[in-house]
Amino acid sequence: MIRRVYLDNNATTPVLPEVMEAMRPYFGEHFGNASSIHHHGQATRAAVERARESVAALLGCRASEVVFTSGGTEADNLAVFGLTRPGDHVITSTIEHHAVLNACKHRVSQGCEVTFVPVDGRGLVDPADVRRAIRANTKLITIMFANNETGVLQSVAEIGRIAAEADIYFHTDAVQAAGKIPIDVNRIGCDLLTISGHKLHGPQGVGALYVRKGTQLEAMLHGGRHERSRRAGTENVYGIVGLGKAAELAITGFERGDDKKMAAARDRLERELLEIEATGLNGADSNGECAPRVPNTTNIYFDGIDGEALVIALDLKGLAVSTGAACSSGAIEPSHVLTAMGLRPDRAKASVRFSLGKQNTPDDVDFALGLVQETVGRLRDLSPVYNKAASSDQRAASNRRSAGP
Amino acid sequence: MLTTETIAVAMSGGVDSSTVAAMLCAEGHSVIGLTMQLWNQRRLAGHEGMPESVQGRCCSIDDVYDARRVAETLGIPYYVVNHEERFERDVVRPFVEEYLAGRTPIPCSLCNNHLKFDQLLIVAQQIGADKIATGHYAQVVFDEQLNRWLLKRPADRSKDQTYFLFGLTQEQLSRTLFPLGGMTKPEVRELARAYNLVIAEKPDSQEICFVPGGDYKRFLEAYLSEQGVEPTPISGEMVGGEMVTSDGKVIGEHAGVHNFTVGQRKGLGVATGSPLYVIQIRNDTRQVVVGKDEELYSRTLRASRVNLISTAELGEPMRVAVKIRHKHQPAPAMIESAGPGEVLVTFDDPQRAITPGQAAVFYDGDIVVGGGWIDTSQE
């Protein structure tokens, strides 16, 4: 068996052992339907509500403001479809996750208007652009907290203030922020916020939408009066319990300073990857500085390399990383995020995302560094384009030198 | 003891390539499954003449699922690689342009030359595979005496795909395996069943993969409309012109040269006493020349962009058999060099419906000498 190192934690994270342990009883002895009045139902109801309190603690809100869903996509859709009606205007950005982007595009086909606010070269939305996009019929502003491909954090608190002043609902997709940085819905000033279980070492198939008290949200799923009539369907008890435990562990992690350790590991990985020639940090300005980011993500281009081939070659040697977004067949499509940031198409295709998780060790980072250095070198040796460009660069450089006095 | 290699298999989700992957695994090779994502079927949905929901075969999710299932059964790594851009540039656009120029293209050969044995081979090399293997029915062998890689016809003549492979270079052939070359199709299916592959009973596909339902005219219209060519040359009748007889008599009009192929009898839109056939399409004047069956025969053709396989160059004229379309029985002929990359073919007997845009492939017995693209037929 080859050694396998997983640095694709923005795609999904492994369930932590404590989370698995917390979930285990709900596959067995505690099997009840949380809506049942008997002993079995009471046991699972209690577990669901404890989990709700844990999630509320992670987000700084009340338990009654947490709606459990099947995941981030459902929560994003619930925010967009639950708040807007035909004729309403929505403001979002060009770098949202497809769960928001395509929900908004679908709303356009149903008679909503949507403004897609651009980002600058660092991947940042200018809050002034959001303010300028506001119209009389603007119902919702939805701008993500942290981007999945670059990790860049938007100025959500400022956008929250703009939304509050204009009395417009503000939703933020915090799927990539939750568990990585502390979140406080009141500091952000959002009315809705999405999180997903499996991005913070909880299970797949569960997520939550924070809905500020008093928000008029129409349910998408109709049935029983689950989740205070905001989301019908028997609760996914073990999933919810897992999400609750993951939220608790995230909070203790912040208290321990896990996020600072994570940032140090990411910074080392990034620094050493950037020592490979003809590489660069996506989103960095001319000083090499990045916008504020979550502590686990870096997105780097390797000139002259086909990112898709690099990801496959690394996978075959045991390192899991990713590039762009996988389409339905599993093929890679150029990243809409990097493209929106104005990256050259060849660089967008030469970009790879590395994202760390709580399970990664310094040894994992060393393994990744060694393998990436070796593989990038090998791929460049095979690339006639890169070699030609490199040698002409060298020629140009030596010409410049020889042209001196 | 056999040496084992790392081999990338081009997997389409069909019986042939799936069986290739299973065979190479059984031989102990380290096998990596690759599927090329070449065309997005949804792309032209809703455009001029295309329904909102397009059912096509190419790169369909179902085929990728099938390939993935097979890879999982075999326990091999499997990846889908995206080559949509190159496919459009090197296959789809030339396909459209050829039709608009009154020629009849073969996209499969272009795909082999530019995608399967070029881009895919590069990916294979990059991910550490020494060779690629495909489910084509053909054979590749190294000839010590000639010091060249040879492309040969397969054991199953009814499945012979060498006609589409004439463009392979020595470098490409040296890195290519055609494990089905010595087998018949029924044997391949039998083997697929023996390996318990889920796709063992999947029907064969014949049509051009990116053209839904084989309706190439509808595809051209939709593609041009998507490209912002409005009105499309087709709907705007910009490619329309006169229908003339070989002695220059105008007998009608036609709505576009792309509607015709040399040898075509149906759909000419003119009524005469004796059966009429398209004998020539003149791109410069957009005239479609029609005539009697006997006028379809010519003895010579000129092929351009010639690739030679069994020999580095054509010094002396050479006796070969030449195939001018996929289902054509190779006919005895002499070939001689007619300038760089050009070959003049002179058949012993006149051949019917030599069609510009198709390939002329030269055979010496089972060996593919080379081939080129038919430019013109001449009397």
C-alpha cells in the first residue's frame, strides 16, 4: 500500500473519531423518530436539540435560529428560494459556490433580477459595489464568507452593515469558514448563514441554516412541521448529532489555538511551494500579499503545467489535492473563481488548491512538498512549451546582461 | 517472464476498451483508466434546430459511469480528463468548415491524430504511463529489418479500423497498444462476459460521437448559430448555388453545398428521366455538378497531408491497394510522390465516388503504408 496524504479538506474532511463515537448510539439503541412522543422519540429529540445548541454556540446565535438541512447546498437554496419572489432583486458575487450561483440563475429564469458583483485580483468583493447595486426591489444580498478555492474572506461585516442600513436581508455562505475561523452572526450582521457538516470534520449529508428570529422564510420542502415548519422531513438524527459534536470540537479547537497552528502549517507549505520556480500565489498583490484568508487554504499556479495532469500524477503517488471544479462527468472545468479574479486562462488551468485539515501532521506537509517538487519538475521536463519558454527567458535574461555597459 | 508496464487505457465505457483494460490487468500490468471529456452534449441544446434536451452519445454521463464501474470492478485508478477545447479546435471546427467547403470530413481520424494519440498520450506520459492502449481493431508491430513501427490490419476484417489510424507517427505507434488486434468481436464480447464486465452486452456505436442522432445538418446549423453566425450561412442560403450537369447546363438550384456528398443520389431536388448523382462539388462557385453513374468514376486522386508509416519516404512509385472510404474494398493502384506531403494515386480500374475530405489509405497486403486526405479526383 502506498502512503496517502489528503490535502483536499475544502472538498470534504474526514469525520473525527470523537464525532463518530458521538454518532454511534443513534445507529443502534437510540433509533427513535425525534417527533415521537414515547421514550425512543424523547431520547433522539434531546440529542437533536443538544446538537442545535452546539451549532448555535459555534455561530453565536440562539438554538431556535438554527435550521438543520441535508447540507450546504440545501441551506443556500433555502435562503435564496425561501426569501425571494418573482420581481425581487438579488445581489450576489461572481465567485459564489454553485449552490448560490445556480440557485440565483434559476431564480432569474423565474422572474427575479440578479446582480453579480465582480471581485478584484485578490478575489475581494468591494462593499461599495454591493451598495451601488442596491435597488428599490432588492430583497436579498448573498455574499460568501470564505471562498472554497482561495480561502479569501470577504468583508462580510461591512456588507452586513450596508444590508442593515438598506433594510435588505443578508445571507452568507459560511461553509468554508465554519470551524476554520470563529463566527459570530451578530458581528457579521447577517440574517442567514449556511454551514455544512462535512467541511468541519462532521458527516456528509447534514448542514444548517442560521435564520435570524423574525425572518420571513418560506419552506421549500412541505410535509410535517419539523424544524419549526421551515424544513419538513424526519430529522437526520445521527447526522445532526455528528454536526453538533463537530461544532463543539471546533469551539474547543479555537480555545486551544488550532487555527493558529493550522495557519503556520499552511504558511510553511505555501512558502516552500513558492520556492519552486515559475510559481505564484493566486490572489496575491504585487507585494505578494494576500487578502485575509482562512488558515488552511492556499491556491498556487505552476506555469507550464497542466493542473489536471498534476492532480492525477500526484494522486497516483498518494497525494490528494484538487484543481478547478469537477463537472458531472468528473472532468475538470476551469475555475470560475480564478477566472473571475482575472487570472490568465493558462494560469487558471495551471493552478492547484491545497487545503489542510485537523488530521494533517507536519510530516504530511513534508510529504506533499517533496512530491510536488519532484512531480512539477518531471512534468516540466516533458513539456516542450515550458522548456522553450524557459530557455527563451534565459536567453532574454542573458541578452539583457550582455547588453549592459 | 513478461515484463509489466504502466499503461493508460483510453476507456469509453464500451465493450472494446473495457475489455482491453481487463486484459492488461490480467497480464499483470499497472493499468490507469482515462476517459476524455471532449464535448458537452448540452451545449447546443435549444440552438437553431436542436431540441432543448439533446440525446447524444459523446461523453455522455452514462458512458462515463460505465467506464467508472468497469475501472472499479478491475480495481484500477480512473480519471476523466477534459480536452473540450482541443476537440473543438481540432475536430469540430474543421468538421464544420469542411462541410461548408463542399467536402465530406471524417472527424474520427482527426480525433485520433489530434486527441487520442496526441493529447491523451501526453497526459499518459505526464502521469507516469509508458504506453497507451485503446480498443481499436488494428495491430502495431515493430519490424526489425525496416527499423520501423508498422500498423497492420486486424484479425477481424469486419472491424478493421486502420482506415482511421493512418495519421499515426512512428513516435505515437511506439507508445501504443491495440490488444484487440488479434481477436474477433465475438471473442471480445466473450472475454468481457468472462471478466464479468457490466458492459459486456452493451451495443456497438457507429455514429459520429458528437452529432446527436447522426443528423449532421442539424448539428452544423446549431453550432453556427451558437457561434453567433446569424443568419447562419445555411439558413441564409449563403452556401446555396446552382445545380449543373457536367457539360455546364444549369438544371436547378440547391440550398447549400453541405447538403451533398459525392455519389449521393437522393435528395437532389431535380427530376429527370435517368438517375442522377452528385459527381462533384465546386466550392469556388458553389455549384453542385450532377451526372450519370458512369461519370462518378475516376482513375486518379491527389492526396495531401500524407503520413507514411511503413516507409520514411516514397522514392519510387509503389504498388499498393488504396481504400478511399471506410467501407471501400481496397483497390489496386500505383502511388507516387507529387510534392511535399502529396501523393498521386492511379488506380488500375476507375473507382466510384472518390470524395474530397475523405482519406485515401494505402495498403501493402495487411500493412498500412500510409495515407492522406483526398483533395481532388481527376480523370
